Amino acid sequence: MGSRESGSSVNLIVKYLLFFLNFTVFLVCGAITGLMIWILDIKDKSVNNAYDFFLDPACVLCLVGSVAVFVSFFGWYGSLREYVLFLAIYRYLMMFLFLVEMVFIILIFVVVYVPEARKQLNIYPEDTLKEAIVKYRDDEDMQNLIDGIQELLECCGTSNDDLGYKDWARNPYFNCTTELENREFGEYCSVPFSCCKKEDTGLINYLCGRGMQKSTTSETVRSQTIYVQGCFKSITSILQNNVIVVGGVIIGILIPQMLLTSFTGRLIEQIEMQMAKWNRQQHR
């Protein structure tokens, strides 16, 4: 009985598992955050509104990285030093992030799988994303991101329909009412090259998007040359056709967080048990 009393109540596996996982996240996300800050400084990025922030990959990665660094600090330091206050803060932060993610997942479920509810709640995320089209030429990183998404998803524009290519009329360089000087660049009434379908050789004709918004262009030629479907519809179709994969990804994200939260609660209990044991020994 005496030898058992003198042993530590803290499980070293749980303690150092929490330490190494959180310290790894702390280092990796700290490096990513620092890199994004450096990129934003080089670009001399000016953020005027929420659109400028959330439509810039560097800004988003900087935000996510900063949150991860902040949360993981309490995790690795609290577990290493067996500091109950820091571990409690870490646990509550993880629970809060878990609830935020659940709300986000429910919103995605409503938007993708329950279109009737989306209409009733007046949730149209594709309308918000159209702001990115307006700023397509303003930021090179945003331009590369949009081109990458359109090429990957084989879509054009942001709409949730088969007329997504018309979204590019919102951009002053691609619309059909632009001044004559912009027509000289061949972008008048056109779409970006990333909307173009690959040729049989696997290559993309970077000029194929010219005039694709013109009313004189036949639907047959247009559908054979570019992707006309909006990217939001492409994303919706992918999610609807891969329910099992989507569910697996969600579970893969949530379960580790639940385990870390559970392990943290268990470590707090063990530390408090050890502290109580020391107090009993001191009063003997």
C-alpha cells in the first residue's frame, strides 16, 4: 500500500503524448504563420474589409496558424509543466473550437444537402464569393487561387448553376461593356484561361476564353470550348456524390480533437490526484 501511494498518479504516456502533439502543431503552425506574415509584408497587403481578408489565402492561413499556435501553446506547456490552469484553458478552447466546427459542418450540410432549407434561410455563399471575381486582377495570389480552383473543379465562375461563366461579366476586364482600351488586350466579353477545356493533347489554349460571353457565340461552341458550370455547383455535386468520403473526412477531423480533449481532462484529474496525494503525505 505504501509503495503504491508513493508512485505518481500521472500517466506519462498521456502527458508526453499531449506534449509532443501540441508542440509539433505549435512549431509547424508557427512557421506557417511567420511565412504568411512575411508574404503579406512583401506584397504590402492592405485589408480594407472582410472580403479582402478572407479571399486572400495568406490572410486565412495566417489567422488559422495564429489560432493553432495560441491553442497548442496551452496544451504543450500545460502538459509538460503539469500546469492545471493551462490544461483547463486548453481543454475549454478545444471544446469551443469543436462547437464552432460542428456549427460550420451543419451549415455545409444545409447548403449542400438541403437546398430547400438554404432558400428559406436565405443562405447563398456563392453570392459572397462573387466578390473574388471582381478582385481577380487586383491580387496575384487571389488570381492564382481562382485559376487553380477552376482548373481543378473544371468549372467557371462561382454560381450554383450551369451559367457560371456569366459571373465574369462582374469583372471590369472581362465584361461586355468595358472601354475600348481593354478590348485591345483580348479580354473583352471573355473568361479566364482557367475556364478552358483541355485539348486532346492535354494542353490548354490560353486564348480560348476570348469572346465566350458574347451573345453571338453559340451554346454548342461555348460548351465545347469552356466549362460553363459554376464552381459552387461543381463543389455541391462532388460533395453529394461522395457522402461516405465527406463523412470520413469529418470524422477524421473531429475524433482526434475529441480524444485530445478527453486526454486533457484525464491528465487534469491525474495531476489533481497527485497533488492530493502530496498533501496527504505532508500532513502525516
